[in-house]
Amino acid sequence: MEYVKPIKRAMPLEFKDIFKHNQDWLKEKLDLDPDYFTKLSIKQTPSILYIGCCDSRVNPESIIGASPGDMFVHRNVANLVLESDVNSKSAIAFALEQLKVKHIIVVGHYHCGGIEAAMSFKDYGTLNDWLENIREEYQTYKEELDALGDGEKRNERLVELNVLEQCKHIANNPDFQKAQKEYGVELHAFVFDLNTGKIIDLEYEKIA
Ligand code: ZN
């Protein structure tokens, strides 16, 4: 499917304009291919499962140049994949068993609000249970992280370690192990650097 540049517009997005933007967007697609939506509606055959953070500044499709149909996407606060979370487990199972995706990419990002909230050790109410998973990771890597001080460098390293931890969780997932054996699905750990716009490959496959 051909990659099409997003429509340029003034920021920020106004809620009242979303249907107008939708019309502009679908017109652009139809101008390129009158059968665009007919083709899109038949079937999805994405090759990638993207697991990332909910953060509004990290647009999964844009940062890697993906179009509709290219990626199956699962997002949550701080891109966690937990044994106890039926949501992420279901997304992984569907992506592997039904869609046969060839790659799973876990994408963290610097300046992650979830990581920063966890490291502030404040009371975040309902969010506390979720953040506890990140706080446990901090305890695991406390020595390495504390050596970086208590600012951005430490949080950036925790963003990286968090992505690697989630990859380990996926590697232990029976559905993943089955797919790896059956057709060699690959697992990747990425960090999106909000300071530069670059994606950093943490090369999980080399340390797994
Ligand atoms: Zn985030």
C-alpha cells in the first residue's frame, strides 16, 4: 500500500474540525485510488504488531511511515506487556494466531509520562496499580539507575530498560513461543527519541 503524506494543517487540532479533516483525508485517498476503501475493507494483512505508549506525541504510523493495513497496534500507558493483563495478551494472541505478523516491536519513548509518574512516587490514584509494575522495574535496576542521578538521564535509561523488560515478558508468552517455532516471528525493542524524532534500536535480539 502506497505511503501518503498526512494532510498539512495548523496545530493544534480543534475537535469541531475532525469531521472536516476526515472528509479531506478520505478525498485524498479516493483521488489516489477510487477503490481505496473497497480494497481496505476486504482484509487486513499487517506484518507488524506495534506495542507502544498512549502518549499523544508518538504517532505509531507516522514515525515509521506505515499506512492503514500495515500494522496491528496495541497501546497503553508506558507500553507494558503483563502476564496479568488480558488486554495485551489478547492483542498478541490475535496478531500471532490470526494475522501471523512477522515482527513484534515494543516502542518506548523518552519523556514518557508513565515512567516519570512512576519515578515521582506520588499518589496517582487509580493509576497506582499500573505504575507499580514500573516501580518494581526500578527496584530491579536501582543501582544502575541511581548512578545516573535523579533526572532525565535516569528516566531515559528506565524507558530503555522498561522496553527490554516487556520484550522478556513477550518472549515468555506461550503464544509467542509457539509462533516463533512455527514461523520465526521476530521481536524488537525500540525507543522513540522525542528530542530528535529518531527511533533507536536497542537490539533486543542480540541480548536475548
Ligand atoms: Zn509514554
